[in-house]
Amino acid sequence: MIRPQLIPYQCWTAAIGVLLLLPLQSVSLPLLFILPGLGFYVLYKAGKQIGLLEAISYSISLTLVLVPTAATVLYLTGVGIAMTGAALGLAVITASILSFVFRKNSVKPPESNITTDRRRHKLAFVALPILLAIVLALVVSVPLSKSPVVNDEGLVMNPTEAGDLNFHLSIIARFVESSHIPPENPYLPSHYVVYDFFMHVYVGTLSIVTGISSLTIFKITIPLLFFALSINIYVLCRRTFNNATALISMILYTVGGGLAWILVLAQRPSDVFPYLIYQFTDTAAVKYDQTLLYFLLPQPQTFALVILVFAFILWVTLIKDLKARNLLLLGLTLGVLPYYHLITALPLYLAVGTYVIYKYARRQVTCAQYHAGALAVGGAIASPLLFLLIGGPSQVAVAFSTYSLFFILLVFGLIAILAGTGAYRSLNNEASKPILFFAFSAIIAMNIIALPLTDNSYRFLVFLWLPVALFASYYISAAVGRLRATRFSSAKTSLKVLAIVAALVLALPTSYLLWDFYNNNDSYVLASPAEVQALQWITVNTPKDAIFLEAPSTFPRIPLETGRRVVFAGPIYTLQYNGINLQTQIDALMNARNPESLSLGLTQYNVSYIFVGSREQQYPIATTVKDTKYFQSVYSNPMVTIYKVKGS
């Protein structure tokens, strides 16, 4: 029998490419989550020994980079997004053949080191991180399983998800129905979401390739991202510090919290929902508690956080091994990150740029040049985004805003003190420099950069939680290690450990408060059962490019369920993404009493259908559209009527 290690690794990667080429439809979904990244990672390693955790990290993270990038290239070249899986498979096969043809004959097959293998595969440092990551993924899947769903009440969502998540899922649904890159804003026809759109392209592409509902794919992807983030944190800390730090950090980063629960208890709000959602002055420390928001209320930054940590893994790798392939891989990841979330990419770009200057100042020219090269590659890939943003609403303004020490304490708690000590003790560790420079960049950004349209500059505090959690974990692991070494004989070390325990215990209530809030039993009925039936009729019986009128609201029903567009859904997202507000004009249509003028107004905005459900019954338009000279009833049930504008 042929031993696997005697088979060229290019054969295995070519087999991965063949699997991606096969027309497996829905069966291909789990393959598309992992295989594109795995294939290129094995080629990147060139047959060298691969650790299980690194393989998981690179496979999922690199796939997040490759899938929307490939879909974009195929769209722009006219091939079609439906060919994304096959194109990635062909790319893996081609790269495998080239790798085999141009292989270096002097390279010997890797020899197995039994001692090293045993050390690397200890249960505590392989199985335990995977188990913890799975548990965290399952925790995230609980609220996702409850929202949005169709049940006896109709189309139901968690109230906290009814705004942002409704919008993002509507973009994905529109992308699946009518693919365009950048995706069309379903709340404003013929206008596009020109930034932070790779999440929509990623999920939408998988839906197009597999034929599986985009909502189903989204609900699978988010727990997978939580799993990947945990593994990425572990791999990053293991490369930067050690296994013990890695194990602590993957827990602390994903479930840690601050002291904001004290503020909530002190003020005792009668209704927690508006307190957390609409009052941003102090309660932002609760609402944006570290990473919890982006997994219990998923959005583009959820994806960006995974790629951000992956970029740090690649950055540390480049520091330790100055090679062109490491430069290119880091550059590619830097270039793709702004398309997932522009604000997340900003402090990372600042950090890499600062590191380049730092290396030049220390006359370490070679290292500086490699990092400048990675930054140049990333900038070149991201540069088309700048052209998309030209002429749009301003998202960033230079300002000066400071956060008080009290506010910082609310956000990070006593863990910030541990982090400061850990950062100081790691100054001589070159691999920790990327995290230090990122912390510096986040601090600078949150004090001089304002986000006027979204009014949430404290997002930079979320980024700062990454170095806080990692350096705190480094200090904690060192303290625990000394305690074990002294066998509890040192009173000073024992007191340090007690202080660490106190800091962690004080942080837990905030995380619990957020979990309870985002996983509460309240529900928001987005559409009644009768309206759901009408939405299902729309999906089957209307053109994909039809434009509908429904009552303007932050929570529109039609785009989410059908992928069709509404003429306007309120100013929140149209102002933020397109700088347009049609509220006055659409209000005039909703209150129109003259059928002829209503028909002319609807025609002006290319509206073909009017949806008259529970919300619309409150407006005069519900009576006006009954005029059969200008409008035709094309669907009705006891609670909903859909009219078509004649001549549209």
C-alpha cells in the first residue's frame, strides 16, 4: 500500500480542486466553507507538516478572503457568479500543476518528528481549543435559531435584530435575486451599497452556487465565524506568546466584559431595550461590549473581526519569516478586509504603516521593505473602494473626542490594568509588536476620528479589546505559571492570582447582561401570517426587478422575504449609504387622495406594485388605490391586497 506521505501534496490539492469543480449543488456548501482556503494553504505550506488548528484557521479565514474576491472577478469579467465554486476549483488545480512542474528537486519530503508530533498534539492544546470553539459557536446559534423565523405569529424577529439585520439580510436577498457588485440597496432602487459589502457577496454567492436559502446559509455561517474567530485567536497567541496564553485568550476575547453592569444597576431603567439601543452616552459600554454585539447581532463587522485576527496571524508569520509568499498573503488579506468592513480595516492599516516607519527608524530596512510591500499590495487591492466612495456621503471626519477614564473602566474593567502590565512585559517580544501597534492605532483613532453618520466612534473601543484581551491573557498565564512553580508558597504571587480572579469575576455580569438582552424571549412580528402569504405570492408571481411601495419603515417586509425592492424604506440606511432622503416625497404618495396624481407619482419612481397590509391601512392610499382606472388588484386575502399600477 502507498503511504500518503509518498504521494505529492499537489495530488491532494488537485483532488480538492476537483471536488470544487463537481456540480454538487446543496451538498457542496460545507466544501465551499473550507476547501478553497485549505487547497491554497496546503500549496502555501509546500508539503510541510501542517498543524490541525492552523489548518482550520487558514481554511476558513482564507476562504472568506477568496470566495467574494473570486465572485467579484467573475462578475466583472462577465463569466457569472454561479461559476465561483468551479472557478476556485480550477484555480486550485492550476496552482497544483504549476507547483508540481516548478517544484525544487532538492527539497526532500518532510520527515516526521515523533517527539515534536506528540508535543504538538497534546489533548489540552488541540482538542480543548476545538471543544471550546464549538461550545462558543453553539452559544451563538441559539439566538440565531429564533430569529428571523416564520411561525404561527408570522415572520418574527428579535427586536434588536429588526433594524440592522433586516437591512443586511435584505441586501443579500436582493443580491441573490439580481446579482450586482456592489450590491443594490433594496431600500433605494438603482443605488448601491458601495462599502462593507463583501459579507453580502459571500453569503449571496454561496446561496447562488448551492441553491440553498441565503437565510439558512447566514444562520450557519455566523456560528462558523465564531468558531473560526476562537481558533484564530488561539493560533495568533500561540505564535506570539505560548499555548497557555492562547487558551486563556480565546475565552477572554470572546466572552469577556467590563464593569458597565454597575451603571445599569445604578440607573435601573424601566425598559432595557431603549436604554441600550438608543441612549449612547454611557450605555455604549454595555451595548458594544467587546465582541458580543457582533455575534448576537451579526453584521459585516462579524466577518471583519475574523479576517482581522487572521491578518495578525499572517503579520506575525511575515515578521518571523520574511518571504515573498508571506508578503503576498498578508497583502491580499489587507486588501480584502476594507470590503468587509472599512472601519475595521482603518486601524490595521495605520498599525502596519506605523510598523514600517518604526522598522525604518531602527534601520531594519529589509523587514520594513517587506511590510511596505504587503501594505502596497493591500492598498492596490483596496483602491477601487475609494472610487466607489467618491461622491457618496462622508463617513469619517477628523475631530477631537476623548473618552473619560471612567468610561474606559466601564468598557474594559480591571482587565485593562492586567493588559497594561502584560503589554509592558512583552515589549522585548518582537512577535507582539503588531498587537502593540494596533492598540496604539486604535487609541489614536478613537480620539481624533469621528463617524458622523453612524455616531458610533466607540467602535474603535471594540478593536482595542483585541490587544486588551491578548495582553491580559499573557499576564494571567504568566501569573498562574509562577503560582504553579512556587506551589502556592509565594504570598505575593497568590495575591496576584486573587486580583486576577476578582477582575474576571467583576467582568462576567456584563457579558451575562448582554447575552440575556440579545437572547430575550420578546419578539417583533415583522409580517403577519396573511402578509407572509402575500410575500410568498410576490416571490413567485412578480418580476425580480419590480419596485414596490409599502409604508416607509426601518423594518420593511418585502425585501427581506422576496429580494424585491421598495421605493423607499425611511432615511436611516439611505442617508448613511447613499446620502438620499425621500421621506417627504414618499409620505406625499402614502397620503395621496387623488388616483391620477398618485399614479403619476408612482410612475415617476418606477413603482409597479402597491402593498396594502396592516401598516398601509392607516394611510389614505389604502382607499385611493381602489380606483380601477389607474390600479388593478392582482392579489388579495382577508388582510392584504396587492395592486399593480396600470401601464407600469
